[in-house]
Amino acid sequence: MATNASCQGPMTTIIETRCQPGGLDADVETAHIVPSSIIEALRSDDDRKHAAVIWAILYRYFPGVRGSLEFLKDEVDSSSPLMMNVMTLEMCLHAQFRRFLLTLESMDVEHNCRVKPFPDFPGVYNRFLPSDGIVSFCSHDGGKSDLPNPELMALHAAVADTLHVTGRGKMIEGIVDDY
């Protein structure tokens, strides 16, 4: 993940290997942990019925995310995302994260995650990953903004693992590309 040389600026959170000057600069963009396409779909009444089935399944198999996903009600009615569902990623890594070819797994150390690329992750992007495989979340506004929610990160990781174990990753890639 990219290290920001200045470690300050308008971005609320950034995944990086160090939160200090002297690292590598990279172009970053906002990444939703729970995809924005799901939030957009929930704005339509027809899609809400279909989404209700999906959420029932998620709540059944991932009960820990129930409280964390309550933010979606607010985000659906808002034009701006909530910070607990947002992080910034280097542009190429964001595309891989969105396609579930890359995920971040929680660790015992608060706000630290282990980077987990999947077999189809393009090797050309390995140079953007930290050599020790660990990233830390930090806030660039003195802690005023929320860091990404660890339960949402765990949900993303569980979905990514499931897609790859079942061989559905390729199918989902095509669907995500359509959004």
C-alpha cells in the first residue's frame, strides 16, 4: 500500500506502511469497504426487496456485522459516505480490492491488517504492497475522523475468501466491473 510522503492533507484515512515523511508517493482514491454499488442498489424500492434477502443471509452467517451495517441506513439516505466504510487505496490496489483479488485481514494489533492477495492478483502490483505484508490505518486529522470499521474489513475478507474457495471470484469480477 502506498506511503504518503507528507502524511497529511484532505484525505481522512489512508492505508500505508508508515505514517511519517520519507515514504513513496502514489495516486490514491477513495475505496468503499462495503461496495458503493450495494448502497446505490438500496436506494431503489425494487432492489431493496432483493437486498433484504442478501442482508438476511449476511446477518445469519456473519452476526457480528449486524450493528456495523446499520450505518448503511444513514448512507443510503446521504449523498456522502460514512468514514467507517471508507479508506483510501492506491488506484491499482483499489481495483483489485473491489474485485476481491486483494483483502485485508484483521490482526491482534488494533488498526493493523495483514495484506492478503489471492492467486489471480496481478503480480505487477506487488511493488505497491508492503514488504512485511502489514498495513496500519492512521488518521490524518488528529483522530477526528473514524478509521475503517474492523468488522466491515472482516466481512470483506470473509466474502473474498468465500469467493475464492468456491471458485466464484471470476464471476463476481465481471459483475463488479459492470458497476
